[in-house]
Amino acid sequence: MAWSDTLLKALKDNDVRLVTYVPDNVLTPLLNGVTSDNTFRSVCTTREDEAIGVVAGAWMGGMKSVVMMQTSGFALIANALASLTVPSQIPTVMVISERGTMGEFNVGQHLVARTMRPVLESLGIAHHTLTDEATLPFIVDRSIKQAFMTQASVAFILSPLLTGGNPAGNAKLK
Amino acid sequence: MTMPTQRLNRADLSKRLVAKLKHDEAVVAGIGNTNWDLYGAGHRPQNFYMLGSMGLACPIAMGVALAQPERGVIALEGDGSILMSLGCLATIGKVAPRNLTIVIWDNGIYQITGKQATATAGTTDIVAVAKGAGIANSHWVRDEDHFEKLMDRRFDEGGPMLLAVKIDDKPGPVQTPRDPSLIRIRFMQGLGTSRGGALDA
């Protein structure tokens, strides 16, 4: 099974029914899987903090959801996390494709990516870097369950070790 | 439709709005005076008061609307806040949740930070922006009676409705208690999604 199918199965098994996202090349197989599967409602938002707001409302309304974004998008959401979801104890499940490492060609990505883990740490948000398909189901399944049961957010960071990195960027590497 | 010249009052219209809610409608109110005046209109279990995350009242309300499609959901937002997140109007226009209503209180100022002028004070027309974003059922409110009539007919067009209201600069007279967990828990009790069990009794 492709890594994206393995991840989608873990989301489905945990009753996730709504996916909000701002697209990314690395996320494309995941997003194609989401939009072609009637299990999921998907909403492509204009910004990542908007995507956080929608899933916060959906969770309070009783629907489990995840947000998908790339690392640069994560840099837009510190306020939404720090002033809405974390203090309100609204569990937000984030799937973040990791740019800026292991072969990044774009200087605009490599520095912003370095802000991600320190922000997650400072907000006390659990994060797991997914590097291989063998451990992915256990990490994702257990951590989603923990997030919803403890009302604490979690971030899954999709390493290039798992995804192969940005296909458009790989072609640019010399 | 051109922008109205008459200035209405947010506290008065918030009371008129709340008086119309007979079906446990959810109301998500943006930061500052917007949610203070909703609180001042009389707390309801289905009210969600934002303490931060400026600009996210409409996205949060849309999330509630998607999760509970049979419940009416109303977002209250200020002009400064919606200007920060105009993109969400495009998303709402595209997704078109039929149970979602948006009210923009437009006083043309960042009232809470010292009354600095917003873009709506001079050039930006929120109704034109909303229509352009795809929310066809968008209207400027002329007066109190017009507001009530439009609210009564908010489901007629089968999609989301946006109302923009030119309001005065009177601040909200009371402030909402700033306890985000309490606000969230009470809101979920109001929506029937709380996990509190006997603790909710």
C-alpha cells in the first residue's frame, strides 16, 4: 500500500470525516485519496489558519477532522493554535508535509521550516515525524486516539524519508 | 446596492437577533465588542465567544454548520476582523453551506485598539466583496426593520446569507468572561456534543 493509503486508512479507522487543507505537491496523493473517497468531506481553504478554524468548529459540532498543510503553511497558524485551539482544549490533528530539509531547493522554504518544531514545542503540542510505512499506522492510530481522548492537538510531520520529498523539487536538485 | 448612510447600533441589533432564535441556533461571535454585545443580549448555551484568533468567526461557524447541517449557524464578525480573512468568504461561497448566516458589524474602525480607520471607512464595500467571493445572497441592511426581515428570510435562497450593517461606535457595555475552556464546554453542551455525562447535569 502507498504511504498515503496507509495514512488515509488510519484516519478512516478513527472516524475522521472532514479534511481541510491548503494544497502541497507532497500532499497530492493524500488529497487525491481524500477527494475521491466519499467517506471524507474535503474543504480547500485559502489559508491554513482558516483551515484550523473550520476543524475547530467541526469538532465542537461533533465531527472529527484533520488539517493538511505544508511547513510554510504551519508558520501562518501560531495565533490560531495559541489563542483558540490550545487554550480551548480543542484537539486539532495536523498533517504537515515537511519541506526545507533533505534536498530543499527553495531558500524560502528552508528557513521557515526551522520555525515549525520550536513553535510546536513552545505550545506543548505533541508531534511525530513519520519516516516509514512500517511504523506509520501505529503512530498515527494511537496518537489520533490520544488527541481526541485527551483533547490535546497533535501534528504528524511527513518526512521526505516517507514521501520521497517534493517531486517537482527533486528534479531541480543538481 | 449602495452602502447605507444610517448608522445602527450593534447592541440593539444583537438583542433583536437573539430574540429571533427559537431553534437552538449556534452563534459564533468574533473578538471584542462583537461578542460582548452578543453576551450582553443574554447568554445562550449555543453561543461561542472568541477570545483571540481574530478573523476566524466565519471559519469556525462554517465548521459547526458542516458538522450539524440541520442546525442554523450564525457568525458575527467585525469589519476589521473580516478584512483580515477575506479569503474565507471565497471558501464559504464555494462550499455554500445553506444553514450558515454571516453578519458583519461595520463601524469603519478598529474600535478596541483606539478607533483607527479600517478600509471599509473609505473604499471597501463588504457586500460587494462577499458577492464577488460567491455569496450571492449578500445585503446591506438599511434599518432595524430591514435587518429583521432579512433574518426571517435567511434560508429562502438555499445558500449562505451575508448581511453587512453600518453601525455606530458605541462599545459593548459588558465583557464576556475570559475562560476559553468554560466557553467551549458550555457551547458543546448547547450543541449536544459534550462528553460531560452526569457532570453536565
